[in-house]
Amino acid sequence: MRKTMPYIILILFLISFIASYYGYKYRNHYTPAIPSIKAVKLSDNVVEIKYEIEEFKKDKDMYCLKKLATEQIEKDDVWTKAQNNKCNFIIDDNIYNFYLKNNYDTIIKINEASDLGNITNLSIDKEKVYLAINGTHTPTLTISSVGYADKTVKWISNNDSIVSVDSNGKIKGLKKGNTKVIAKVMDKEVSIDVVVTNLITLRPKEFNNKKKYLSCNIYSKEDNDLLDEILKDRINTVGYKTRAGVVEAARFLALEFPYKIRYFSENGRMGERKYKVDGEGRYYHEGLYLHSSRYKNIKYISQGPKTWGCTMYNRVAHNRSANGLDCSGFITWVLVNGGFDPGDIGAGVSPGIKDLTDYGEKTIFNAKIVSSGKVKVGDLLSSTGPGGGHIAIIVGEDDDYYYVAESLWTSPNVGVVILPYSKKNLFKRYYYVMLMDSYYKSDGKLTKLWY
């Protein structure tokens, strides 16, 4: 008996173990499956939740649900069956809660998935900006994100002595030089090249026409190139081949360029049969005429080539004076730089001759047309008669005034200037207004004033 006792005890132990094992397996086999979360991650815009289910569960099916964080689970919600122990959710920039459910309606909220989010794209409206000293620019930053993303922007200047930037992204030029400003949002960043230069001045809110006249040969080729870049940037920002682009060209030359361009009666035009002339009182090209490298653009000469500010013989006035722009030369220049090709033509209203007054809807300028609201910044003005006259462009407007850019030959405002004219009597100076909607076709980012 004593010899058989250990075997009996062993047999009883094995029976108990087997009974417990199969009892545990049986109980777990028919009880609801509860998932064990193994991994939660976000890749691009997909949240992936991985889980495990106990080995002996009979019913291992699990279902997935995504809900806005502000919403409650409803009876009619559509749950998606999980595949390979995974739930995948495509998300956008909203904040969501995520859930798993078994066939017994036991619901588990996956809290760690609700905290996921990232920045999918970071972009800026301008990759390069040009500032005068003390000039400012606040870029527009576009942030695309998914889920619970921290959109706090950290602004950094690579050189605080050249450019400062505040917490709102306002960039200020401090001294001449080039640097970068960087915007960081979570793991994404974008940079802006910033050029601070003394080749341009701040646009004044209250302006005068007391700028010094441009002297001869004070700019290098690099200076001329940079000024052309800035001019093109200004125009492209508001819209090349739009009304705003033309206005911007006029504003740039009259306001940001630090010198006044003299009036010079043209020695001829490129389109004339008798006097085919380019760059003498007119400059029918994109960019500024400040350096001898621009001579390569000049095809026909009379007394030149000479850049703006350089003295040469004026055939009309029979004297020597600094090269510049006459009134129609200025208007054709702003049209060309704004993206239009009117031809190198004048300002008259002579029958059978194409002039600047033939563009747009030529309308008698009077109090009625002023009060109609049809006159817009960018429209042309003409004080003219058969055989010749004067042409100008409206570059600003407020309640009481039109601000007119023009090249004048009379003292005290000789050259390219902007002058304010009261809306009550401007039509006493200008006989026609050319309403230019049909010519420009698009306004672009037009503003009534330049600040």
C-alpha cells in the first residue's frame, strides 16, 4: 500500500491539473474577448492600433470605430471589422476618439490614440522677400495637420543683426544684408530668404515729391539687377498681367525708388517711321534703365545710349538735359512692366493714330463719372487734344482724393511724381478717363492705397 501511494498522489495531481487546464480553457473559450493593446502609431494620416487576444478565445472578432472627440457613441454607428488584429483609421485635422468592441458589445476606448497628431505640410506665401531698412513683412504661413497637432509656430532669425522677427512672424529689416527667417512647427520647418537693401526706401503714408533727382551712373550692374528683381517681385506678388501689377510698377518707381526720374522730351519712339529711337525719353523694356549693361536692349539710338540720369541732347527742347521719361513714356513703361504690350505709343487723340487714349473705355471725366464709382485705381487720365496731350495713371484713392502718378515737365514737380487731386475738381485738369477693365481683364490683388 505504501508503495502505491506516490503513484496515486501523482495520478490525482495529473487529474486535477488536466481538469484545471481544460476548465480554464473552457471558461476562457466562452467568455468575451478583451484585447490587449500592443502598439498605437500614426503614419502620415493613418492611425494604426495593434492588439492581441488570448489564445483560447472562441470568438476573437473585434470591431473598430472612430468618432469626433465632441461626439458620443450611438446605436447606429457603423463599426468596421478588424483585420489581422489591427484597426486602421484615416484621419484629418479634427480630433478623434478611437474604440474597439467585441461581439458582446464590450467597448474599449484607446486613449493613447486620441493624443496622436502631426504636421503634414508647412508652406509660406513667399520664399524670398526684399525689405528696405526698417521695412517690415509678415508672411502668411499655411499649416496642414492631422489629429491632435501642436500648431505653435517658433520663428527664428538666422542673423538678428540683419533681421528681427517677433512671435507673430513680423519680419523687420535692420541693416543691409541677406539672411534667412525660419518657421518651425513640431517636426516641420520652412525658411524665407530675406534681402535687406538700401536701394529702396519705405513707402510713405504721407509723401512729398522732394526726392533728389537721379544722377548719372551711380548704380552698378549688380544694383540694377537687384532693383529689377525687387520690381518684378512687387509686381508678381499682386499679379502680373493684372490691373494691380500695372499700378504696382508706377508705385514702385514713384515711391520705393529713392530718386526722382526727370522728364525728358522723347527723341523718338521705336514705332516711328522717321525717328526710330529707344531709351531716350522712353524705355520700352521691363526693369529699370540705370546701367550700361542695359544698352544691349537698345536697338535704335539718336543721341544715346544714355541711362536715366545721364545728360544728352534733347532734340525737341534743343538743349542738353538728363535722360528720363516723358508722360507717355512713363505710362507705357508701367504697362510693359505690369505685363501688357500697348506699343511704344503716345498720348494724343488724333484720328487714325493709335494712342494710349484708345485703350479701355474712353469717357468724358466729370462729376457724374466720379460719383458713379466706375473710376478705379489703375485707370488712365488724359488732358489732351488733337495732335498731342498728357497722360497719367491713378495709383491711389481715398474718400476725397485721387492720387495720380505722372511725368510732368512743369515746375515745381518736374519728373515722375505722385500728386493728390481733389475728386471735386480733378476733371477740370483731365478731360478723359480711360476705364481699363476691358484692357486689364483682371484686377489682381488691387488695393486703393499703397500702405
